[in-house]
Amino acid sequence: MLKICCIGAGYVGGPTMAMIAKKCPDVEVTVVDVNERRIAAWQSDDLPIYEPGLDEVVKEALGRNLFFSTDIDRAIRAADVIFVSVNTPTKTFGAGAGCAADLQYWELCARRIREVAESDKIVVEKSTLPVRTAEAMERVLHAGDHGAHFEVLSNPEFLAEGTAMADLENPDRVLIGGHDTPSGRKALQTLVDVYAQWIPRERILTTNVWSAELSKLTANAFLAQRVSSINAISALCEATEADVSEVAHAIGTDSRIGPKFLRASIGFGGSCFKKDILNLVYLCESYGLKEPADYWRQVVLMNAYQESRFVTKMLRSMFNTMAGKRIAVFGFAFKADTGDTRESPAIRVCRQLLDERAAVTICDPKALDNARMELGDAAERVRFELDPYKACEGAHAIALLTEWTQFKELDYERIYASMEKPAFVFDGRNILDHQALYDLGFEVYSVGKALKSHYVS
Ligand code: NAD
Ligand code: UGA
């Protein structure tokens, strides 16, 4: 029986390993983490992350061929294949602070593996890493006088939160990079055989290690670039009365452009887009490639502009003062169908609203706990409310920041009646029925669309 160990039981390690265990009953999967609470939660009825469909998959395999443990050394020793799925955040200190990836967690894992392993291992980079990290890892793993051989593969993960289970079950592709050596080819085949148990072989792409590493950063950079591109156009739409949804549809029907990832918004969030682009920028700079670095950095700058533009619009339309005004913030997660708030645009938007001394009430079906943590000390000045109707009582404005379906289905007539007048809606995701809201009496602001106001002609 093939034994897999995964170090890191987070948003990637948990779901990916649960899917492998579900699809490959003949493979034993153990997920380990230093975080005891997380490991306990994975074995409880209250999983540490919210992801549609995840509970069922974990339940099916847990205790059969899926195990969670804090005994990292034991799992490493027993494993044939070790996935490393630890966090790789942006470095906050020293050289490259604010741009480079912080690789200390990956390196700690590599050192641990070398220290405790008693036999040959395939070590798989699941975390998103700078290109050529595998080279450094091989050096760490083989440093000293270790009898065992470690074959490093790169198998970046492309799942998106909120759709992780569908993405894992039916991915566009699985990418595996390995060395073109006898042991590299053998290791690569071992991993291909795992995925081939449910993924058509033609969707399992094999490349050299560096291409796999760089493809992950490139995919995220291209996706984020599309969001920044349409957001840049949304600003121009607002100045010209063009409608960004119509523009997105018109260009998206060109098969060379395609319709996806063209939703204008308050900006992209999530733990990875910004961090991975900055990582790419840093890589370009380290190879002396200033123009490519500047090109990609602009995607991140555009995103920050879009966030602050939204708050500026709120301030200007609410007569240049929000002090003491109650704002109901609809949604804090960085996107719908997840409780994840990492790098959510809502963090910056809420902080700016608090700077304006607005009285902020945050309403989110899954992210209130994370929102509280994310805002730190500022959370003391915020109300958290699960019920959107209560959040709106006496409010001057609604700021919709996450595209949860339930926000579309509310009784806005009831909400309008309970709000201060004039009542404003700022739809940062363009998901509401703007004409219907306007007809109810709301002042309606969206992203990249003409203002619907009862007062401005
Ligand atoms: P996460 O923070 O949710 O999980 C990482 C886990 O690793 C944590 O639970 C942490 O305790 C654990 N960990 C850290 N150091 C450890 C060590 N030395 N030993 C044991 N456990 C350790 O992060 P995540 O969102 O799962 O992301 C992991 C990697 O996957 C990152 O590189 C990220 O860029 C990449 N990625 C994330 C997503 C996503 O949707 N979140 C998608 C694709 C790729
Ligand atoms: C993204 C990628 O889509 C995944 O392929 C990748 O594996 C992952 O990053 C990662 O490496 O972590 P994720 O961040 O979970 O996934 O979610 P996305 O659906 O990509 O959305 C990212 C952000 O962009 C969200 O804030 C979303 O609201 C925003 N977005 C997305 C838009 O504003 N407009 C769009 O048209 C699409």
C-alpha cells in the first residue's frame, strides 16, 4: 500500500489529501501539522475551514485511509511520498521584505524530513514556491551524510477556494514537474499513477521541475492581471457611462479572450494572488529583469487603487462625511462560499471606513470570526452581525463587498424602510438588481456602471 504524508493541514493540504484518500482507497494518507487545534478540528464535526462539499469527502475517508496527526516524525518515517503544503507568505523582514516569499516553513520541513527519514522518499512541493526552490530543497535534503535518496517533484495546486472540491475532483489539469533522470522519471510515474485513478491521463501534464514551479506563479499572475485589467476599464466606464458588464461580455465572447475572470469588483483578495505576483516581481528583479518586474507590479498597484477608489466614491457621494454614519458591510470573506478573509479587500475598505469614523457593522454568513481576528484592535469599534436585516437597521449605507448569493435574495423593500434616508447602496460586486433598488428609493452605486441617483441628473 502506497503511503502518503502531507505536511500542512491548511486550505490546500486538507482538501487535496481528502480527495486523494476518497479517490484512492488503496493509498493511505496522513496529514500532519504543528497546529494541534487544526488537527483536532479536522477530526471533528466542525472542520477548520468552510468549503462546500468538503465535510462529505472527509467523512467518507476519515479513519479508513485518511488520518490527521501531530506526530510529524512518525508520518514522515512511514511515508513513501511526502507532500509539503505549508504556508509560503510574503516575507515581512530583511532582504526582500514585502515582496519575496518567506521560505522558512518549507525549509524547516525539508530539514525535518532529512533528520527523521530512514528510507528513500519522494518529496512533493505542493506549496507555491519561487522557481528553482526545488534545487535549494534538494541541497538541504541531501546535505550531510544521509543514506537515503530524496527525489523532489513539483506538483503545484490550482484549486480555488469556494469551489475546491469540484476543482479537485475535475481539474482542468494536474501539473507534475520532475527531473529527467531514472529516479526522477520513476518518482513522476508514482505520482501520475495516484492522480490517474480519477483524472484522465491527458489532463495530467508532466514537465521539468522549473516549468512546473514557474507555471503556478504565472497562472495566478495571469488570473489576477485579468481582474486588474477589467477593474482599470471599470474606472473609465464610470467616467464615460459605458457599462463594464456590457464591455466584459462584448470582449469575453471573443474566443481568444474568453468570458471568465472579467467580473469588475472592489479588487481581488485571497492569500495568494498578491503574494504570488510580488514573488514573481521579486524573482524578475533578482534576475535583473526590471521591466518585467514593473509590468507585474502594476497589477498589484491597480488592485490597491480599485479598493481605495471604492471608499473615496462612498465618501464623496455621502456628502464628504461618514463620521458617525452607520454602514452595513455585506460580506467580509475575500470571495463567496468561503470563510477565508486573508487579504480580503474588505479589510482595507473597513479600515478606511473606520478612519473616516463611520460606525461599521459587518455581516457575513461564514467569516465573522475571521473578520474579528483580521481587524485586530479595530474590531472593538465594529459590530458583527449575522442577520443582514439587523445590520441595516438605522444604517445610512450598505457596502456590498462579497458576492454571497444570499445578499441577492434579501427583501430590500424591508431593508430600505429600516434605513436612514437618503439610503445608499454601494455594490462592490455588481450582483444586485440596481434598477429594482433604485425604484425602491435607494441611491445606487456600482463598479463600472452609471450612478443611479434620485438627486443627480
Ligand atoms: P495554510 O496557512 O492554510 O496552511 C498551512 C499549514 O501549514 C498551517 O496549518 C501551518 O500550521 C502548517 N505548517 C507550517 N509550518 C509547518 C511545519 N514546519 N510543520 C508542520 N506544519 C506546518 O496555507 P494554505 O492556504 O493551505 O496554503 C499552503 C500553500 O499552498 C501556500 O504555498 C499557498 O500559496 C498554496 N496554495 C494555496 C491555495 C489556497 O487556495 N489557499 C491554492 C493553491 C496553492
Ligand atoms: C486563486 C486561483 O483561481 C486558483 O487557481 C489558485 O490555486 C489560488 O488562487 C491560489 O493559488 O491560492 P482563489 O484565490 O481561491 O483562487 O479565488 P479566485 O476565484 O481566483 O478569486 C480571487 C479573487 O479575485 C477574489 O477576491 C475574487 O472575488 C476576485 N475576482 C475573481 C474578481 O474580482 N473578479 C473576477 O472576475 C474573478
